[in-house]
Amino acid sequence: MLKSKSIVSIDDVETEDFYEIFKRASIFKRAVKEGKILDLMKGKIMATFFFEPSTRTRLSFESAMNRLGGSVISVSEAKSSSAAKGETIADTIRMASSYSDIVVMRHPMEGAARLASEFSTVPVLNGGDGSGQHPTQTLLDLFTIWEKYGRIEDLEISMIGDLKYGRTVHSLIKALSRFNNTINLVSPEILRMPEHFLSSIKSKAKIRPDSSLENVLGTTDVFYVTRIQKERFVDLNDYQKVIGSYSFNQDLVERMKESSIIMHPLPRVDEIDPRIDSNKRAYYFIEAANGVFVRMALIDIILRGGEYE
Ligand code: CP
């Protein structure tokens, strides 16, 4: 299904593709842990364009391509490419797709990845477009949930923090609402998930906007905590009003279900106390590590297709 396709929105990924990605990511995870050397992408080149800062997305995509035996060419900041001289996304991508077999792009403008995919002759993977979406993050989030619970349905998920500007939750809610889940939305008033976005979701899930953390603490299976996206605020006075709204600490953790997990796309600022990193519920570093295996699976499915056993 995904062979030769771009992924700019999680809507570009069919539900059956989720399970194929999980299966292949599991195989690659085992292969890497066993120290296997893979050459499935030998001769293939990935171009990564990061016009906004990134640690996990860029490095895990590049690690994934290297682990598959492919090569990477990379622009790690806008000022080091001709974008700084005014080159358009269209021209940048025309060039990138003549130099590579697959392109990964992060850009501050919502819709940039969609635009890039229209001018590219090779698949484009959205590594985050402004406050839009982050679909490959969602795939690794789903994989992490699936590894823990063996399913991505019949769960109670609480999304917490910046639901307005946070692109990871925009993609994640679209994916999780395809299934019978309960999704609690917990945020400061000014950072609620936009109404137009919520109403565009064809949901099988029960979505509970305006939930309070206190009310969902004891019933939630997956806490998905997000950073307040300071860089997206037009007025920094508004940021000052919401800074420190949520802080996951030992006190909160003790009131959660034993089987619950805490996820976070990272980076974190002050919303998760590092003292709970060693708690068995802290899944955010496992989640980030899974980024490599899920991106290996995606690259392999998109560029090679077929089976991998
Ligand atoms: N989760 C995520 O997108 O992290 P980076 O911004 O470090 O890529």
C-alpha cells in the first residue's frame, strides 16, 4: 500500500499499513539487537532537510537509513542551504529528488511537506510541518503502545499540554480515533485542540474535550504529555500564563494505574520531573528509541515493499 508513496499526513497511512509497519519494526528491532548487518537499502540515498531544530527525528531517520545499508545527505538547518538565499520549497525539492531516492523534511510552515510532495519525484516524509502534523512520530507512538498493550484500541488515552500547537497530538488523535478508544483532552484553555480540527475527525473513539487531569489520573492507560510550544506563540505574554501548567512528578505517578504508561514525544522542558525517569511507567525513552525501528520499517516498505522476515 505504501510502496513509493509520500507520507505528509497520518491520513496517508491506511489502518492495515499500521500493522505491517509494527510487524516489520519488530523484526528490525530484533535484528539490530542481535547485531545483524543489513544491506536492504544498499545504493539508495536519503536526503534530510531540517529547517527547524531536531534531535530525534533527524537522527533516527538517518540512523534508520544507515542501519539498512543506505546513505544519507543532510541539511540540518535552513541557513546552510540555499533556502537562506530565498530558494523556494519547490526548487529545493526538485533538486533533492534528483539527488536522492527519498526525502525527509521538517519545516516551520504548516503545509510545507504537502507542497514538497507535489514537486518531488521521490517519496517525501513529513518530519513535522509547523503546527500541522508529525505522522512518523505517530507511527512510532502507536508502535510503542502496541508493544506495551498488544493493541491500539480499547484504551483510555489522555493527551496533555499544548494541544493547539502540538503537531504530534494532531496526528496521534487522528490515528487513535480510528479505533474504539477513549481520548481525554487535557490542556489550558488557550491551548485547546482547535475546534475546526476536532470536527474534521471522523471518530470511532469517544473524545472528551476539556478533561481535567485530576479526573482522568486513575483511569488512563496512556498519558501522552507534550511540551508547551513556546516558539509558536505570537504573544509571549500568553506563554507566560501557561508555562508550568502540568508537571508529572512522583505524587502524580503514585495515583496512576499500575499498568499505565507515560509517553512524551520529547524534548521536554519542565512537564516531566526527571526523578520519575526510572519509574516503570516512564516510556518516553523507549518511545524515542523505537523511532529508529519504525523508520527503518517505513523506509523499507516505501522503497522496497515486498516482505522482510
Ligand atoms: N519528537 C521529535 O520530533 O523530536 P525532535 O524535535 O528532537 O525531532
